Amino acid sequence: MLKKLKIFKNKKILITGHNGFKGSWLTIWLIILGAKVVGISLKDNNQNNHFNLVKKKIKIKSYYFDIRNKKRVQDVVLNEQPDYIFHLAAQSLVYKSIINPRFNWETNVIGLLNLLESISKLKKKCYGIIVTSDKCYKNLEQNKGYKETDILGGIDPYSASKASTEILFHSYYKTFFISKKNIRLCTARAGNVIGGGDWSSYRLIPDCMKMWLNNSVPIIRNPKSTRPWQHVLEALSGYLILAYQLTKNKKISGHSFNFSSDKIKNITVLEFLKKIKKKWPDVKWKIKAKNKFYESSLLQLNNSKAKKILNWNAKLNINETIDFVVEWYKYFNINKKNMFSVSCNQISKYMNKKI
Ligand SMILES: NC(=O)c1ccc[n+]([C@@H]2O[C@H](COP(=O)([O-])OP(=O)(O)OC[C@H]3O[C@@H](n4cnc5c(N)ncnc54)[C@H](O)[C@@H]3O)[C@@H](O)[C@H]2O)c1
């Protein structure tokens, strides 16, 4: 299926959030595929930011401004006339949504509204993937995976804003886009992803990696809890295949699709860390008594719609996922100037891997 991605060659692609964790990998991937990439993000001066580590090696036009600014979003969309848009710009962390809920709501909801209004002014053909989250679903504390038809919800401001972006998208689509023949759009819902170049706080793997690279010892509070582990390239392959299928099949326009790994099941945090240690023997951690506060169960996604309609499949098992993650951070530790070739190699390996 990934062979079909050659359709992106020479296409103009707008990625919002191109210097974020997922956006930076998507940018490199599309550049490898021969696309002309344009990005919108907020400036990030952190030298270790994945995009900053690779930007000298790639040809890309970056616009740095706030997507809450409707005029600027519209100017870029209308001036650049993209063939494809991947919308990833968002306030992406639950803890930050609690510290600054207004920025979270405005960025995630008004930012999307600005983009949809701009897209509606395009006269040319354009295909767009709006990235939301597994957190858009109302958490019913169930053990089975959520389907695209399940009820939306979300209590913390981040999750609620992601449910709101889904409602905004479907309302806007059915009211303004359904009769437009030149525009096709979908939303994509994926869960927490892991991979090289993520430096976010309050995420288990980036927090551990930062401490290990600093020769410190992280404290693990919930060693027995499981996570819906998924490598970033799995989710991105879903977004790319969705854009490809959207080009070929107008019937899927207006739909939402879940992307989750079914190759990795029920791996606890402790088992995951032990597997990392096998590949990186220097790493250590301390276990602290379990948090006595109630922890809501993590959302799992049912990916059967993406498998059936898009012919998308997850590729990586737990060991392959950990290999990619550890390899990236180990190389970063040795020579961070080389990260463009490390990231490119991982994308090529992923593309060539059989299911
Ligand atoms: N990383 C995950 O595990 C995960 C899980 C589920 C959903 N998502 C979603 O995927 C998308 C990308 O996530 P990520 O992990 O790469 O996030 P990230 O925080 O690493 O990157 C966010 C990007 O959005 C940009 N941005 C934020 N606010 C902006 C604003 N007001 N104006 C312009 N640009 C702005 C940032 O500059 C950055 O490029 C987001 O929509 C996020 O909610 C991520």
C-alpha cells in the first residue's frame, strides 16, 4: 500500500504543525516522497526540536505565526494553493490545557475553523486530513476499542477541545463542503504515539529518555498499567494512506478514521522498560508505590474501518517499535548533527517492511 504514496511526488503540501513531533516526521517523509512542503507552526527555538535538527537538510517554506490569526491562515492557503493539507497544529498536551485553557480552546477549535473557512475559498482541487485524537471519544471505561460511530466526549480541556474539533468538522463539512466537488476532507484519530524526537513533558518515554540522556534515574509510578503503544510512523502511514484513498475515492470524504496498532497488546510499562533495557543496558529506573488517586482507563481504538476501507495495516510489533525508539535516542546521544539520515533511514526501513 505504501508504494502508492508516490502520488505525492511534486505535489504542494501544506502541513500545519510541521515543526511538532508528528509534523516533523511527516515533513521528512513527504520530502523523501518528492513533495513540495510548506509549513505553518509557532517558532520553537529548542535546538533539540526534531524539525530544527533536520531543517538545514531539507527544502521547505516555513511560515511561523499563530493559527488563531484568521487572515494569516487564509493568506497562506490562498497564496500557496496546496494540493493536500495535513492539519496537525494544535495545543497537544492535557496538562498544558489545564494551565492555559483559553489558548487550548482557541488554537484547537478556532484554529481549525480558520483553516476550514480558508479551504472553502479554494477553487482548485484540494484534499485535507484533519488530525484529532483518540481522546475525542467519551471515556466509558470500557475494555474494547472505540469505533468511529461511538459517542464523543472529553472532560479535561484538551480532550473536550478534540471532541469539539470533530463536531465542528462534521457540522462544517455537511453544511458547506458536501456540495463542493473540488474539496475532499477527512478526520484522523490516533492514540498516543512514541518515537524519536519527542521531548514533551508528562509523557512516559520522552520523560525517561530526557533523564537517561542526562544520566538520571526516572521514577515510575504506574509500572503495571498498560498503554496503547504505537510508533509515530504507524499513525503517519495512516494519514498518508488516508490522503491517497481520499484522492481515489470521493465516497470517503467527510468520514473519520481511527488508526491504532493491533500488533502490540497488553504490554505493561514495566515490560516495556525491560525491553528498552535489553537494547540499552545502561538505563535504570526506580519504582515508587502506585499512585493512590483514581486513574481513568486509557482509550483503545478499533481500527477495523481503516483496515477494511483504506487497506491500511499496522506493521510494527513491540520489539520493532522499541528498536526504532532506542536507536533514534542513542544516535542523538552520540551525534545529533546526523539525525536527518537517522530519521530518513527509519522511514525507509518502515516503508520497505512487509506487514
Ligand atoms: N503525539 C501524540 O501522541 C498525539 C496523540 C493523539 C493526537 N495527537 C494530535 O496530533 C497532532 C500533532 O501532535 P504532536 O504530538 O506533533 O504535537 P506537538 O505539540 O509536538 O506539535 C504541535 C504543533 O502545533 C503547532 N502549534 C501549536 N499551537 C499553535 C498555534 N496557536 N498556531 C500555530 N501553530 C501552533 C506547534 O508549533 C507544533 O508545530 C495534534 O493535533 C495532537 O493533538 C498527538
